[in-house]
Amino acid sequence: MMINHILYKGNINRELTVEYVYSFISDHANLKPTISSNGNGYLNIHSYFGIRIQEKYGKNHKMWITAKQYWTMISMLKKAVTLMTDNLYKLYPNIGSASFQVDQIALERFQSEKSLYSNNISIQPSIWFDQTDQPYPAIEINTVGSTIKITFEDALGLVEMFQNFDPNAFGINLLRLIGKVE
């Protein structure tokens, strides 16, 4: 059984969704069941969750962050937001004006010098364009086979949300909700 819950909808990119996906496994040949007993009255709970990030402008981009990658990705996203905040006016000198432009040289230098990489995930500053070709500062996240751009404003909201979100506790609460644990 799969349980999906939308955690975040984009403010700038209204097609951006961040979804928590939990798999409840009761019988599978290659995986331990989600809930098992060790015989002495204790339950073992194996969390099978992931985060799906998708946005639909232009192409339908999807990214899957596994439970193993979750903490690394969240830490890197927070660090990327901090780095971009500290260098926002160097990368995007006239941000907020009607003639928004990007210092392409500063952006490329920043991407090569301060790009973050760990656990098959890379994060770097970028530019996101809406359907009217209006540019916005963005963070580009790359995993094996997937690339997604999140506007800087949406990335700020995601970092705030993830700082207060525990996927394991959320999964246990979901199990309580469907009556699998007390």
C-alpha cells in the first residue's frame, strides 16, 4: 500500500509539488515488512519513504529522493540557500527590478566553485523561467537521471518546512492513522 501526502506547493512555480510517499509493506519477498515483531513484545518499524519533487512547466520533471538520500539532500538544500542568500546580489545584481538580469560570469564561476555534491545529488544556483519567459533566481538539483529547478523563493519555503518535518515520525503517525500501530 502506498500513502501519498503533498507537503508543499510552490508559490512562484505553482506547478511545483513536494510529496511524501510512504510504502506499507506487509508481504514482499525482498523487503522486510514495515512492521514486524521480534518476539519479546517490541515492534520493529522499517520506514520505507521517499520524497517526490515535480514541476510541470515545459516538461514534466520528476525527482525521487530516497530515505537514504533525504537527510543529505535537506542539509545540502539548506546550505545552498544560505550560500545564495549571501551572494544573491553578486549573482543577480538587479533582482526585483523590471529588467531582471543575471551576471552570467558570476553565476558560472559560482556554479563551478561552490556547487554542492554528495550521495549522488548535486545542487547549484541557476535560473528558472516561467511560461512567459520571466527569469527567476533558482536552485538546480541533480540526481542520477533527474534534474529539477526550484525558484529561490520556493527553496526558502522548502528549507523552513523541512527544518520542522521529521519523515520517520510522520510515517509512524500515518501508520497510527490507518490503524497499523497504536
